[in-house]
Amino acid sequence: MARLKHALPDLKEARNRRKEETLRINFGIKDEYKEIGRGKTYNVVTYGCQGNEADSEVISGILEQIGYTHSDDTYKADVVILNTCAIRENAENRIWGVLGLLKGVKKEKKDMIVGICGCMPQEENATSKLMETYPFVDIIFGTHNIGNIPALLGECYQKNKKVVEVISTQGSILEGTPKIRLSKHKAWVNIMYGCDEFCTYCIVPYTRGKERSRAKEDIIAEVKALVEEGYQEITLLGQNVNAYGKDRNDGYTFGDLLYDLDKTGIKRIRYTTSHPRDLDDKTIQAMAECKSVMPQLHLPVQSGDDEVLKRMNRKYTHDEYMVLVNKLKAAIPDIALTTDIIVAFPGETEEQFQNTLKLVDEVKYDGAYTFIYSPREGTPAAKFTDQIPDDIAHDRLNRLIEKVNSYYLKGNERFVGTVQEVLVDGFSKNGEGMMCGYTKHLKLCHFAANDSSLIGKMVNVKITEAKTWFVIGEICE
């Protein structure tokens, strides 16, 4: 296949934040592409965050609208799309491994179309590697090109050429896309896209574009439609949901949106991800007053040391973070707080790491995602010279995990003996005759039951036992 180069990623261009009005586009499909998938199958494989999962629902929706049907087997599908993550090196390494397997499959199934999308193609080095080392990949597109999938596939079929379209842009907002939601009772709802924080370790502002908020009318209409379809829970998505509305300059904030969504009739509202710098009093008030907003919050801290936070460009201090924690606990006394923590950030000393452990003791998180710092090419921290040796990094991670897990267990133990409302997700892998779901506080709960009609419904469960990562209970009669 000859290569047809539409556009290649440019990290310098991706960093630009021009004062331009965000372009809002209504999705549509040209007649010439509406049947190109007829008689063919597709499979979308998703890596990374909830934002990628939501994108994959859109990708699947578009593919089905142009005639494709879903295949459960990645290696037998006619079109395979890998929706990728770039936030850590391990995530990328998984993709290279899957591509190695697909290379062998494609030698036998020559008509298979292999596509790569998501955050990885937005990186210059990743796209270069894809083009040089994996020439069998037919379509490469980025986070800003999802709406153009029909045309990309059409060109690949019609001209029998590799198609590369990765636009480095501030980003637009695409409305009206079809979605194939993976759940019938829980839904992702994007409220904004992009990030303007530019933490020194993070590639996301380069891969996802500037912060741009959807119109409140479009969000509210989407949630109302979900309520009518029987959905019980939504999770509002954005790289920094607390910044919702700031780009629109109309005074309508994230807190206002929570109040309005509370009126739609949706039973449960969650949101992620939050940046502490933009968590304001109105949002905390809305969490306390809105019945549908769950008493649970993921509030990434990354480090408990002020100097490390400054080098990370997090724009808050330990004390400022604790002010927010104390406000949250005062407004929602039983709130379950979780977080993200990075260890072994360049230059982190043992004393600075100890400050992170002290913060965990102060907050008493109900859980945490813990990571060793992973250099991302193109970010400022990747050029820092004082990288931490692997043995020290893993030692710190292990000590942090031990402390976090102790509070994880305590956070679950506080619910033993109480009755909790559980939204049933399905049958449990924890044992035969068991089902599972999540409480309001996002506690995974396993309970004895064997009734598929319960899936998607709320049940009251008395918690009888707490484990580190889940609780066990009995359905109340």
C-alpha cells in the first residue's frame, strides 16, 4: 500500500491556545459512505480512561450507522479499531504487543482493515513508529477526527491506500453522533473536552486540545433522553470537569449544571475527573444539596509535597488541597474520597515522599490509583535531569500502596452493618450464585442472588463483611 498523508501530529501546534471561538459541528454522513460497511463486521478495542470508553461508544455508533455489525472476536472482524491511550509508557507497550498479533492475523486475512486512533496517534513519535514499524496499519487518526471515520474508511477502500489523518488543533465540539452504549443502565456523558492545565508530566493537553464546554442545553437534553430510556446512572466526563463553562464566559458553571441535571429525574450522577484548582464552593454545595449527586469524589492530588506540586505545575499547595478536603467533609460528612498519586517524580526526595504518605494519613482516602512517574516525550518533565532510579521508585510505590490499602479497607469497614442501595450491574465473578453492583459511595458490593431481572435495578443490601477492594452483603427482604 502506498501512503497517502493527510496530516501528521505536531506537538508544538497542539500546545497553542488561541482566543478563537470553539467550532460546534453537527455530525452527518454523506450518502456515498452510508452503506460501505454493509455485510462487514467491526471490533473496537479500548485502552485508557473513561473518555476513551465514551469515544469508543461513538466510534461503534458511527460504524453501525454505515452498515457494519459488531463482532466479539477482534481477530475475525473485517475492521479492527484500536482506541489508544498515551498517558503512560505501559499503556503504549500494550498496543505494540496487540499490533504484533494483528500483523500475523492480517497475513492470513488480507482484506482486514486495521485502524489506530485515540491519544497515541496525537504523539509525533508514536505516529512515526506506527508508519515505519507497522506498515500494515491501514488507518491512523487522532482524537479530533472521530467524526470523519466514514470518509477515512471510504478512502481506504476506494483507493487501496493507507490513510493518515491526525490533526493537531485546539479542538471542536461534535454533536449528534450515534452511540452504542455498553450498558443499558449506566451511561457516560461528555460535558467538556480538552485540558488547559499543562501539568509538566502530562501529554493530555497536547492530545485532547483546549478546554471546551458543550452547551448546557445539549447536555441536559442528552440526560433527559437517557432518563426516558431507563438509565439509572450517568457519569459526567471531562479532562477537567470542574472547569466546565469557563470557556463560555456566560457565568454558568459546573455547579449550575449539577443543579439542572438533578431536575432531570436521573437517579445517580457521578463525575470525573476533577482538578482541585477549579473545585469551587458552588460545586461542593450542589453535591450536598442535590439528591442525585453521589457522595463520592475522585480528587487527584498527585503529591503531598509543595515543591513537587510546583514542579508538576499543579497550581495548588498541600494546605490549599486540605482546605477543599475539609470543606467536602463538612458539607458531605460520609463522602468517599479517592485520588491519583504519582511517586518518584523527577527530583522527589525521601522527605518529599514522606509528605505524600502524611497526606494520605490526613485525608484517609477510600482508595487511590497509584503510579510510578512515566516520562512522556514532548512534556517538560521528560527533560528533567533528576530522574529517580527504578529500585527507589518501586520501593516508594510499594510503601504507598500498603498505606493506601489500609485506608481502603477502613473505608469499606465503616459500612458493615448498614443498609446500602446498590445498582446491580450483573453476575459476580466472586462466586457462583452471586451478583454485584455499586453503592452510592462507589463501593463494589457482592451479594447472594441469581436473578437476571435485577440487572439495572436498585436493591437494598445489608453489608455483612468488608474486604480491601469490595464489600459483601445480603439483599434486604
